[in-house]
Amino acid sequence: MTTQPVDDGIYYGWFVTAACFLGTFVIFGISYSFGVFFEPLATDFDLSRGATSLVFSVQTLTIYVGAALFGGLADRYGVTRLMAVGVFLLAGGLLWTSVANSVTALGIAYGVVTALGMGLIYVVSYATVPRWFERRRGFASGVASAGLGVGMVAVAPVAAVLIARYGWREAYLVLVAGLIALLVVATVMIEDDPRNRDVVSAREFPDGYPATRNQRRSWLEQARDVVGVATSRRFTLVFLGWVLIYGSLYVTLVHLVAHVTDLGMDARIGALALSVIGATTATARFGIGFASDHLGRSRTFVGCSIVMAGSMLALPVLTSPAGILSFAIVFGTAYGGNGALLSPLTVDLFGPDDANALFGVISLSFAVSGLLAPPLAGLSYDLLGSYTPAFVIAGVTGLAGAALTALATRE
């Protein structure tokens, strides 16, 4: 153990939690509002639904590939520097997106530059909080990741209003101004771990902060350590499980608004449903994150994943506004529950060493889901004229993913 545990005023871990909340608020507020921009982009660039979905998929792939490639930089050089670089890339990418005049420019600006900035901010915002907490790791991580849900609630409807009044290009310009300001605040507040401030909460770490491997390892030594964990059977099971679980998430985020309009409802019902998912996700992350510290984080994660998949299976028969909103409540609550436990579960299963690098690598599972699920769902619709097959397949694979994750946590 290292560093003598002390309690002196407000534990700085809560300031770090607030910074990470702002980070998740911004990156997922932007990313998960893509469904609102979906139809305007398809119309402006004359794209099919499958092709428009691919823009989102490229963005998702880049977010998590960037997190995997550069997460180790945070372990080596500090989270503040990585966050600052992410803010710069995100701002530049969104500004470029607003003036893109071709599909290629849109793909590079939004799908690569903006997404790479998101990836750097993402890995810092998720992997830093578990280093500051042990006893309340689930709750603190739930609070930090609740920014995702709040971002959906705030950004998606605001974007819808801005698009209706000014167009999608101007909407991005307005969004970037406010959201980057929040990220600057987060960058100032973020800190690597309690050792940097020589204060470790006795309430969180009654036996002191756990000793970690020498941070002066060479690049080769660090890479060897990360690869050793990432190639283990347990890591592989978790990775595959998350690929299958979160396919339903990306199908929902990209296609729910279009599905609602196909049912003859106003697109605003779909936008409202996304906001409801965001609201319930945020609420669940507070409550379920707290409960998981007492019920067991692994068990809670698997249970929420099963409910998430089950709600997807029910979606095809929900054809009224009330039905769609009911789906949003259940799906959002379940996603909030397992989403709150992503980084705590990673640290619980694989330890705090190289937390940013390992979380970045396992987050490639989201890249696989995000790359494949939306365009396949869009292609299914283009060929069959219905989203029902895509929704059913997403639900079934989600159940399989929950089973794989449960198997990994019991080893």
C-alpha cells in the first residue's frame, strides 16, 4: 500500500467525478444526438439510410479505436494532457463538420477528427474515476457516467430545435460553442489519482491506496503487460459479451427516430424517446450504481443487460407513442445500469494497473458494435422494408452477450 489515508475537507475525488461527468455529457450528447441529424444529413447529401448510418458507424469505430490506441498515453503522461488534446480535436472536427460540402469531407470531419477527440475524452472520463474510489466505486462511476444520459436529454432536443430553425450546419456551430466551454472546465479539474495530491480518503481506502506497478516502465514493458491481460480468456469473454450486448444500443440510437416516422408518428416522438432514454439512463446510473456496491457489480451488470435485450425484443410490437415511450423508459433504465458499471467492472476484473489502456482496449467492443449494427439494420430495412428483423436479432444477440459476461465474471 502507498500513501497514508487521510480525510481533510471535501475529498478531491468528487471534483474529478464532476469533471468526468462533464466529459461524458459532451461526447455522448454530441454522438447520441446523431439520430436527430440523421434525416437532414441523408437529405442534404442524398444518402440512403444504410449509407447515412455508416457515417455514425465510422465515428463510433474511431472513438473506440482512438481510446484503445491512446489510452496508454494517459497512464504514462497524465489525463490532463490527453483531455486537452481531445478538446482541441473535438472543437476542430465539429467546426469542419459544419462546413463539409461532400460525403468524404463529412466522413473525415465528423467520423474521424471529431470522433478521435471524443475517444481521448471518453477514455479519460471513464477510466479515471475508479482510481479515486474503492468502496463507492460503483456509485462514483455511476455519477460520472450519468453525464451520458443528461447529455442525451439536453443535447438531442436542443439540436432538434436548432435544426428546425436554422439547419443542421448552424446547429453544430451553436452546439460546439457551449460544449467546448464545459470541456475546458473539466480539463482544469481532472487529475490522475489521489497520489498526485497526497490525499487518499480513509473512507474509500481504509488500508491505503493499493500499490501499483512502476509507472517508469518502458513502452515495451507497458505494452507487454497490457497485451498479457487483453489476451486472457476472461478478457476475451467480456469483450465478446459487450460486442453482443451493445448492438441494440447503436441500432436504437441511429434508427429509432426513423422507425417512429415509419409508424406514422411525428419525428418529435422519436426525439422525445431519445431524451427519455437519456433521462432514465442518467437516473439509473445514480441509483443502480449505488445499489451495485451492495448487490455486487458483476451481478447487477448482467441483470441490466438481460432487461436491455428483452426490451429490444418487445420493440417491434410497440406501435403507439405510449409504447415507444415505455420502451424508452425500460431500455434507458437497463442501459443506465450496465453503462454505469463499465469502468468499475473493468477495474474489478483486471485491476487498477494500466486502467486507461485496458479500458481503451476493451472499449473496442463498442467500436465493433457501432460499426456493424447500424448499417446492418439500415441494410435490413432497405431490403425488407421493416426494422423488425434487426430489432429481434439485436435482442437475441444481447441475451447471448449477457451470458458470456456472466461466464467471465464467475471465473
